[in-house]
Amino acid sequence: MNREQSEAAPNFTNPSLILGLVNLLWIFMAIWVAFGLPVVLVVGYGLDKLISRMARRI
């Protein structure tokens, strides 16, 4: 068993947030192409309310 001090794990917070933004953008673009801008606005508003509700629970 190796008891030497190991290196700290890398911080992947920023790359994860950027990848989440990229995924959100392409999903919104796909919804926009399939259903139109009003549906994208409704989905965005729904996500905002869901995130706000989850933040209040924490």
C-alpha cells in the first residue's frame, strides 16, 4: 500500500459549466428548429423556475 502524498485532483468546475452551456445551446437550437421560438422561451422559463425552486430547497 502506497502511503505517499498524492497530487490533488484537478478542478473540472469551469470545463463542466462550459460543456453544460454548450449542451443547453444546442438543445435550445434543436427545439427552435423543430417547434419554433415560443416553445424555446417556454422551456427556458420552465427551467428557470425549476432551478429557482431547487435553489430554495437547499
